[in-house]
Amino acid sequence: MRENLTLPHLQHVIPTGHMTKAGMLHAFAAAFQRSDIKVNDGEAKTVIDRTLATVNAEMSEALWAAARYHQPPSVGEMIEELAAYPYQASTVMSGAGSA
């Protein structure tokens, strides 16, 4: 990001659409080609809506634009992008490159 944005203390960056936790687990397993992971879908006894929301939609949109997205991606698209990122596990695990 190269934009000079003044960020609030707390800002939720909201994706497009909705995805359940089970849907996210399925998406992660597929994107990372983890056929060894089995997700057992089930119904919760108590349903709790944990949908991410923001009180500052304009800032969320500005952050996506500053990151060069024409529109906010979906959670599934973000998982696919994460899986495609060319990182090396040994670098991530050792903390190399951290400040």
C-alpha cells in the first residue's frame, strides 16, 4: 500500500459476501491441497452470528482500494490468494525478515 491513509485505532477490513466456518475450513483444505484434512460439517446447538462488520465502511473501502483491489475480494478469493503466495515455510517458521 502506498496511500497515505490516517487509520483509526480499530478498523475491520470487510470482504465481499459471507462464508461459514466450515466453508472456510473446506476452502483452506482445497486451496492448500490438503486432501489429508477431513472437515465434518455439523449443526451447532446454539447459532451465533459472528459476521464481521464495520462502523466505518468508507475506510474499509479505502483500504481495499489502497491495496489495489477494484472491489473487496471474497473470503474464498483471499484464501486462494494466500495459498498462491510464494512463501517458504522455513522462512516463516524461523521469523526471518521480522523486525
